[in-house]
Amino acid sequence: MLMIEVAPTSDRAAALQRLAPVARHAVGGASVEDMAEGAELLDVIEAGHVVGAVALDFTGNVATIKAAASRGRATAAELELIERAAEKAGAVMLGMFTRRGALVRALARRGYRIRSVELEKDLTHGR
């Protein structure tokens, strides 16, 4: 059985490094530091090794995953642990933003619902 946990990071710089790959998906060229500003950083630990990180932001009792990256093998279990960590911190709702359609469908199967839709068209390349 694979042992997985999510815990507050002890090394913010290392957590930001683990989150760096998601910056390429950021809207408006935001850096990973911008994305994680003001957020609680969590380490994703699998079998005793840190395999990922999550930037979790709280506004009142609503938590938002601002950035997440993992090389772990059990991302569904990781998400469940992130949900529990947010709930333990007082959140009653967890949200996130994504541009990945397949992720939207997978999250809907886990009880998430679409709160808003934003469309865009690249006018320089996609006529």
C-alpha cells in the first residue's frame, strides 16, 4: 500500500521550485511566486519522499488551489488529502482554475461543479 500525505512545507523555496512547471500555464505570464503569493504551501509526500507541492489560498471559508504539481503516482488520493487539509483549516468549499478539459470532466466525477466558464480566442494565430 502506497503511503501518501499532504503537510505544510518546511521549505518554501523548494516548494516553489516543485511548482515551477505550472507557471507556463499561468494567465498573463505570472510567475510561480505570483501564483503562490499569500498562499499556504503544502508538500505532497509519497512513501516518505516529497513528490509535489500545492499552493492553497484561503479567503474566508473558501479555499482555492492556486497551483499544484506532482510527480506522484496517486493524484486522486493527493486531491482527497488536499480537500481534507482545506476542510481541517476551516474551508467549506474548495475551488480551482484549470484550462484542461479532461481535468474538468474528472473533477466533475469527483463532485466538483463548474462555477464559471471563460472563453478566449488567440487572434494572432487561430483565425
